[in-house]
Amino acid sequence: MIGTIVNTGTILAGSLLGSALKKGINEKYQGALYTAMGLAAAGLGINAVVSNMSDSKYPVLFIVSLALGSLIGTVLNIDGRFQSLMGRLGKSELGKGLSTGILLYCIGSLSILGPMQSALYGDHTYLFTNATLDFVTSTVLASTYGIGMALAAPVLFCWQGSIYLGATYLQNFLTDSLMSEITIVGGFLIAASGLSILNIKDCKTLNMLPSLLVPILFFLILSLL
């Protein structure tokens, strides 16, 4: 779980750094940081798609997954509920910061795929990338809401730890073939997140999260036939 430990540590470090700055980071510098992180996320997502596409045994599955998952997410209005939840939790300044931070840290492709890759292959690339993104985000949030943002770190640890343990327990089902399909879909979601960070296109990535479940359901159905 070294990747999750590093990710948790960067949130703590970012919270300490941000609170030390006290006043919010200048908007110009925030923009520069988020541009760099957006480019990194887009590049990582594209690389995940290209690297795994040749291993796919079902070359149309990712298209079906993205289309069906996005449709389900839009019907469920995951993105809208996310925004609504942040509004309800944000009754105080710190509450607003914590609700925003926890959801941003936990509900994302990197934070979901990362622990799975770590548990199954010992590959911490996604988690280390997520850690870098979370460091920037936690620094910016803590510069506004204070050291209390560090409370989001144990929440992230429990979240990613649960996914890590679940992937370890289900490793016989999470075959290389299935993980290739999940990683392809996840790569598109990560790239979409990068586009959103860069303000190129608001892809409403949260509405696309159910796409990650479609390959799992597909392989589960295949195993029952």
C-alpha cells in the first residue's frame, strides 16, 4: 500500500504548506499549477489507452462502456448530486473545504484505479500521479480553509485502502484481460479529467464513472455462461 501511503502523505504535506501560506495562493499561480496538472492527467490517460488497446480482446467494449456508463451517470445525475452534496455539507468554511477536498480526492478515476493497479501488479504509477495532483489541490484548499484540511487525509487512506484490500481479495476474478479493459476505460476518464482541469471541455467525468463497472459486469456475465 505504498502508493496510498504516499498519496495520504502528500495531502498532509499540502495541507501544512497551504496553511503556512495563510492567504490564498494568487490566482495566476493557481492557474499555472492546474494547467500543469491538467496536461499531466491528459497525457497519463492517453498513455493508458494506447498501452492497453492492443491487449483488448473486445475492441468495442470500451465504446459500449463509455456510452452506457455515461448514460447511466447522466440519468443518475452523479455530477449534480456531487455539487448538491458539497453545498449541503458546506455550512461552515472548513466544512465546505473538507467536503470539497474529500470528494475531489476520493471520487476520481486515479483514486479508484490506482489502488487496484497497486494491489494486482505492484504498479503505483496512478497513485503517485494522484498524489501529485492531490498535493497541489490540498495546498490550494488549505491556503484558503486552513490546517483542518488535513482531516481529509485519513478519509482518503480508508477509501483507497478498502479498494486495495477488495482488489487483493478478488484478484482471481480481476484477470489481466479484465484489467486491460478497465484501464482503457479509465484512461479515457483520466484524459477527460485533464481536459476539464484545462477548461477545454467540461466532460462531467463524475457522470462517466459508471463506465468503469461495465467491463466488470460484462466479464461477470461471461463467467456465468
